[in-house]
Amino acid sequence: MTDSNLPQRSGILSTRKLLFGAGTVLLAGAAVLYGINRGGGKETASSCSDSAKTAEKIAPLAQGGLAALTIPRTPRAAVDVSFDGPSGEKKTLADFRGKTVLLNLWATWCIPCREEMPALDKLQAKLGGPDFEVVAVSIDTARLEKRKTFLAEAGVEKLAFYSDASADIFQRLKRAGKVTGLPTTLLIDRSGCEIGILAGPADWASDEAIRLISLAKGS
């Protein structure tokens, strides 16, 4: 190699170093974003490996009234959101670990929510217990006194009253790319891994839903 080639070779090496450095920054940035979306990044897909088997089993049942239910090929840990419990106590999804949860977001101004709520109540009446619960969370931020009236008018008797008057649960799930509108429902297994998500209302009291949830909770 002659001396005249040295500047060219040096330029190529500098370019490669620059590209490598840029790629490293992009990967680091992606890791940061992943950590935010996964509630800190402490749990990844590897901690949900067993959940993938459950997701695979319930996938064929996502039809009929549940055709819009999206089942992930690679389940990941659900975002550990918080909300108020029936007595005003703070709750998080982590508190439900060991129990399959159908997390539903609703509001009194949401007409499809009113139509869906009786089906959620029937599902809770049918399958609710130590191993499964419908956790329907109100995200109303105003006229809070209307929430329980809304449930009474919808004929809800079995659902526990969960709420988040700050609507932070909606914002956190929105940032994680899980929700864009109401109602939205997430199916979370006993390991705390998300194995299904459905945007919009569904007939959760249908035969398909009963079979799917029964399989998801292992009964």
C-alpha cells in the first residue's frame, strides 16, 4: 500500500467507526424506550415464556364475538399500572399476580362501554373467583358521582368498583401503545403477562369468551 492510499483508508475507518457509534446510540435509545414501555424494563419476553403456550392455546378461540382479540406470538410482561380499589385503596396489577385478569377501561361517557358492561358482569358471575377476575376500571375525571349510577343502570352486580380519577392508567397504556380509545380490554395471565388485547366492545358473555377465558386461566 502506498502512502497516497493512507488518507483514503483512514477515511473509511473513520466512517465505519462513526456508523458503529451511531448504531450503538440507536440501540441504547431503543433499550431506553423499551424500558419505559415495559414499566421499567425489569421483565422481558423471557419471563413470559410459559405464557406463550397459553397464548397459543387460546388463539384458535379468538373468533366470533372475539374475532378482534389480538393474541401476541411473544407475550410480554404487562405494564404495571395502578388504580383505586373498591374501598379507595391503591391497587396495581402486581397485586393480582397468581390470578388471570381481564383488565377493562371504561368511562360513563363511552356509549360502547355501556353496551359491553353487562357482558363483563356476566363473565365475572360465571368465572370470577380465586383464579380469575374482571377488573373494570373507570377513567372518568369529572362528575365522579355518576360512575356507580352508570353501573347500576347497566345492571352490573358482580363487578368490583375500580377507578382512576386521574386517568393515568389510560395515559400509561397509551404511551405503551396498548390503548387508543374506549373501551379497551387486556387479558393478563397469572404470571402478569399480557396474552391478549381487544380495542372496542366485545360480547364477553359469549360461548367463545367463556371457553377462551376458561382455557386462559387453566380450567
